Amino acid sequence: MNRFKTAVLLTTLTLIMVALGSAIGGRGGMYFAFLMACAMNLFSYWFSDKIVLRMYGAQEITEAENPAFYGMIRRLAVQGGLPMPRVYIIPSESPNAFATGRNPEHAAVAATEGILRILTPEEMEGVMAHELSHVANRDILISTIAATIAGAISMLANMVQWAAIFGGRSDDEEGGGWGGLALAIIAPIAAMLIQLAVSRSREYLADESGARLCGKPLSLANALRKLDQASRALPMSEARPATAHMFIVNPLTAGMLMRLFSTHPPMEERIARLEQMGH
């Protein structure tokens, strides 16, 4: 059901983008929007892992450099029937972790220096099981596609708005005029809400899958509680909104209003679900 929900949300995003393409240039605009989405998705599919790892200065490690952490990930990968991912350390004191890669055969997991310091081995195992579950569920690819299409919608909406300002198409043309302008205003908001819904649904699934993988739902719940408090006190200064959804806890500081539009589910709800599994 969770995967079906994700498919429906991604289909809705694509339809919004095609509608915006139609508002720009009729049938030709629809083809343009579709081709642009395909090109952007293909680029994201192949290169998103390299881009995000470089963005955060992640440094790949070997088993000899950190045998405990590397061995933990190897053990979890074997338990989950996954290929061994590349392992990275991020030079940041803000406690967090993420996974990336276009598929399980080309995956990478990364953890900050801060998270390795504050979590117990059992809690760290829960966190990395969560990240490996993202890999197994191909959540990184799904989130990347959702973000790509939402970004394309925003670009198309800007094109429609500029066309309206400078007297683009007339009201008599298909998709033009005030209807196209209204769609250009509403579509990016709808796309953002759908993208956030995709991200939150996949986080819930990774929590559940990760807890089952390591067999320690309460350890993952304790880790999330610690990370939530620590990340608020020490947010990741280099974090970017475009990649915030990848981390196990939101690396950005935000007021109450922004939390309503968070890429992550409410932490209290995530912890409650894990504790229910544990009991």
C-alpha cells in the first residue's frame, strides 16, 4: 500500500507538470515538459550520489580505518541480502546520517563524526539499518525523482508567469490566459505538498524496515530521540533544503510554520510507532 501510494503521488506530480507544459505551449509544451522530466530524471539517477557526497565533503573509509563501524554495516547488509555499500564519514559535529545511490549495487551510506560520538553501538545499528532500508526500498531514487519533477514544475510555472507578464499567449489559445496563470501559481504549491508526502511516507517505511532488519526497534527509537534533540542544538550549517530529505533527521533549523511543511514525519509519531513495535 505504501508503494502504491508513492506511485499515485509521483503520477500526480507528472500530470501537474504536463498540464503546465500545455499552458506554455499546447501539445508542444506537454511534449517539452515530458522530455525535460525524462532528461532530469536520467541525470539524477546516475549522478545524484556523487553530487551529494561531494557536497558534504564525505570521505570514504575502509574496514581497516574503522573496523567497528564498517563491520556493523557489513553485517546488516548481509542480514538484509544487500551488496556491501560504500561507507563514508562526513566531517561534521552535527549528528546525522543518510544513504544514497541509484540502486543497491551502487549504494553508499554516510554518517557524520558527531553521530558516531553520541550514539551507543545498538543505537547506531538501528540508524544504519534505517539507511540500508532506504537502499533496499530504492527510496533515494524515488525521492530524487519526486524532487526532480517538483523542480521542473517550479521552472515551468516561472515560465508561464513571465509569459503572462510580458503578454505571451492570448486567452483564446489552448491553456493560455488567466487559466494558465492560475495553474502556474497553484501547481508549485501542490507539487511541494506532494513531494513532502512522498518523503514522509518513505521515512515511515524505512523506520519499520530498519527496525525489522536489526531486530531492535527500541534502539532505533532511542537513537531518533537523541538525534532530534542534538540536531536542534547543533544543526548542520552546510545542509541544503534540496538534500534535507535524505537525512535520518531534518538537518535544518525551522520555526513552527516550516515544520508543517517538513520533509520528515513528526518525530513523536516515528518514535511512538517504533516503541509500539518493540513492545
